[in-house]
Amino acid sequence: MKLIVGLGNPGAKYARNRHNIGFMALDRIADDHGFGAWKGKFQGSVSEGRFGSDRAVLLKPETFMNNSGQSVQAAMKFYKIDPADVIVFHDELDLAPGRVKCKTGGGHAGHNGLRSIHAHIGAEYDRVRMGIGHPGHKDAVAGYVLRDFPKADEGWLDDVLRGVSDGAADLARGDTGRFMNAVALRVAPPRSGTGSKGPKKPAEAQPKPAPSKPVPSKPEPEAEAQSPLQKLMHRFR
């Protein structure tokens, strides 16, 4: 069984914030895969369901971002889950908007939600880093992540959320390659048709040389200008 966590802040005020993209991902997964209704547990909201035969629990901590680890730890203890079976979706400043990457272990890079989880369960859990871009200066980060996604971002944001939902079952099975492919198919779908500019020519195909002009044959003596004497001699050959 997997515990899949989405990071964010509770309440309508924060619902569309960049910092809440983890909550958004779990909402899309729950809706698309027919998970149960959200219930208040473990200082958060929980939805249970299955990807085929694989059971999974979705958790949105409602402790506010800085204390997310408390909720994650409580759920892990109840379900008897190890850190290796925890997957956390979170916003990532160091990735361009629309980029998604998977990671296991490592530092929290100053993310307060990850910092709290590290403090409660250690670093050896899986993460899905969902790029939101960087405002350009560290002093602007707090205001940036706590602002809503602008309308201009709605297109790529919807593609990303659909992609992570498409690949959620693969992610829960540990197949990050197929998960990333599912995201890529939404974010950067292949071109229609063959997806290439056209069929390649066979390597051995070479342009045919232009046919050479036939060399004109020497005209018969009759065709040449002849004197009367030459014509007479030609008759008696």
C-alpha cells in the first residue's frame, strides 16, 4: 500500500495558490480514479481507493505547510507504512512551470513542507517535484508561492494535473518511467500522424543520373553532299 501526500495549505483562501499544487494533484487523482470521499483524519483529509488491485491512501495535511510532517507521521503509524512507501507531491521553485521530476531522498531545499516531513520521518521517501518557476529573487518567494496561478498558467497547469493523474497507477507501482511518460504525453503530446516531418529515404537511395545523350552515328555517304562523279563511282562499288 502507498501513502500519497499532497502538500498545501487548507481553506478556500489558499486553494488556487502555487503552493497548493500538491493538493490540486491529489484532488485530480481522487476524482479520476474513483477514490472515496475525503474524510478528516490524521490532522488532514484522507481519501482511500485502489489502482487496480493496489490499495492507496491519499492525504492532504491540514496543519498548514510548516507542520505537514505531523500529519504524515500520524498516517504512517496508523497504516504501518515505511518511508519507502510514501510519495509526496509538492511545488518546486527550481523547475520551470509545467516541468515535473521524480526524486527519492535528498535535501528539502528550503521547502517548509518537506522540512517538516524530513524532521518527522526522515528523508527517504519519494517525491514528485512539480515546477512552478522562480520569481527571480529569494525575497519575493513567500509572496510568489502564496499567490494564485494566473489565468495565463491554466493551460499548462491543467495538462500537468491530467498527466500526473494518468500516470498515478504507474507511480504507485514504482514505475516512474511510465509515470513520466504519461505526464509528457499531456504536456508535450506528439504531432498528429507519424510525428515526424516525413518518411526517411532509404540510405542506399541515390538520385538517378540523367540519361546520356546518344552519340549521333556517322551519316551514310548518301546523306553527304557528293559530286556527280562520286555518285557514279558509288553505284559501281
